[in-house]
Amino acid sequence: MLIGIDASRTTIARRTGTEAYSLELTRALLALTTEHRWRLYFNQAPARNTWPHRPGVEQRVMPFSRLWTHLRLSLEMFEAPPDVLFVPAHVLPLVRPRHSVVTVHDLGYHHFPDAHTRSALAYLKLSTRMNARWATLILADSEATRNDLMRIYRTPAEKIRVVYPGRNEGLQRVVDRDRIGAVAGSLGIGGDYILYLGTLQPRKNLVRLVEAFGEMLAAWNEDVPPPTLVLAGKKGWLSGDIFRSVERLDLSKHVLFPGYVPDEDLPALLSGARVFAFPSLYEGFGFPVLEAMACDVPVVCADSSSLPEAAGDAALRVDPLDTEALAEALHRALTNESLRSQLIQAGRQQIQQFSWQKSARQTLEVLEEAAAR
């Protein structure tokens, strides 16, 4: 069987979660022992050595200025369709083979439409509706996304398969204190810190995180200096309220915005954190939670959407709308050494449930099932 994969999202240099998913899952699929053949479709040439040559794998680089998916990839599907097409991080083309599988990562835009421009929101709704109708089978990152698909788009349950993403198994705790200090220093961080990592946008609930941090500081009576709150990541749509909340609460000396952090610095940045905070209002999955656990960092996260599936009982989970509860959880994770040890040990066990090899095997089963329909 010839399996086609839309690999266009794997060529992006500064990858978000869905783009990392596309890259890692595709790599894991190609590493499986199988008699199937693979064809990867790119809208630009991938970086050298990203996809080393191997038998049974073909690359199709098809540059096109605009509407690559709906025009250029559609033309390819018309002229030389694979037996099944897999789209891991985007939308199905207008012209597609008889059998197709697409991943729907989350429907957060339905829960928080104000976090998007009007045109982006319209496109997200249309593209997801197209995916839900056209795909032979749909992969969902979580039960939360599966339930949203059934509720919002009336997608039949028998059409959806939940396959959890993997984690970066190369990401481990950095024990070199000099390395941790060098990365922290380069970002202007001194002393203990609480870390958030991700795009700065409304649905990440960062205004409430800042408010909870402010409450915790106001009540701080420990023998050690209070930590800094580090909100790391690129600015997203409507991020201005986050910065204004810091100014409004007079926390400018206690909250840092280092911006986008390169991949090579993430292990040290995570490992140096005293606590990882992820109070997001909605997630299709919780990559950052697993990354923090892999670096032995206690996690405080929201008890909503897919985060309970990712975090399990290895995190302090709180109502993301309860500022006081969030402040208390941060304080406990910072100061209760027994609790910290429990969370770190539980995190080590929790991350063992997630691997790209497992995700790839389950995804291949779905692709084979779709092709047989």
C-alpha cells in the first residue's frame, strides 16, 4: 500500500505543537517495520538531513506560492493519488483520494472565539467542518477533542479514533548547574522561578496566572526570597491584556517575558524551574506538561479540557477560573518538599505512557483501517 503524508508543516523552523506533532509522528511512522510504501508531500524543500534517504520512502517537493493545499496538493491527488492520504496538521485538499485520514488537534476556537481574528475563526470553522465530513477516519489527540467533534460537528463516534501524541524522549533533566545558570542568565532570570512555556494568548489563561502569582507574593512569608514568574513564548493574538495585567498589579519587577526560547535552551530552562504552571483554559493535548515532567519539575495545571488526560494524577490540577486556588497550588508546589517529591516521582511514571513509537503504531492501524473501507 502507498501511504501519502502531507509533510508541509514539518519544514517550519519555529514549530508550534501541531507542527512538532507532524514532524515527530511522521518520523516515527517511517521508522516502523512495514511493507507499506510512503510518499511525503512538501511545499518547500526540507532542511538537509531532516529526512535521510531510506528504501520505500519518496519525497515530492512541490513549491507553490499560495493555496498550496487546495490547488497544488489537489492537483497531485488528481494525477497520482496514494492509496490513503494522511494529513497530520492541516486540512484535507479539495481533491483527495478515496481514503483519507486527518488529525483534528483541538476545537479551542469554539470555546474562545475572541482569541482569533474574524477571518481566522471563519477559516478554522470551515476547515474543521470539511475535515470532519470528508475524512474516512479522524484522529483526535484526546477524548476531550473527540467529545467536541461529536458535540459541535455531530461527527459519528465510530469515525473518530483517539491516538495520544508522543513526547520528546530526548528531553531530560539537565543536571549541569552551570548550563542551567547560563541559559537563565541569558534570559535575564535570577533566582528561583515559576515557568510558563507556550504562546502568549488569551486561552492560556495568563492574566489569571499573573493575578494568582500576585496574590501569592502578597502573602509570601517564607524564609527565602519569592520566585520570579517567567512567561516564555512568542506573542499571540490579543496578548496585550497579559502585559497590561502585570503593569496594573505593579509586578513588572517580578514577571519576565523572555520571548521565544530556542529548542536547544528548553531543557535547561525547564530543568531550572521550581514549578511549571500551565493553567490553560483549553488544550487539545498538553505537550508542555509532559516536557516539564520529563525534566523533573512539579506541575500545576488546569483541571479542564484534555489536561487531565495528559497530566493524570502527577500534577496539582486546579479549576482554571479560581484565582485563589491557583495561587494556593503554586505556593504548595513551591514550598512543600514532600509534595514536590511526590509530584516529581509521579511525573516520571506518567510520561512513560506517551511515546511516538506507540502513537505511530496506532496511527498506522488507523491508516490501514481507512484504506480497507
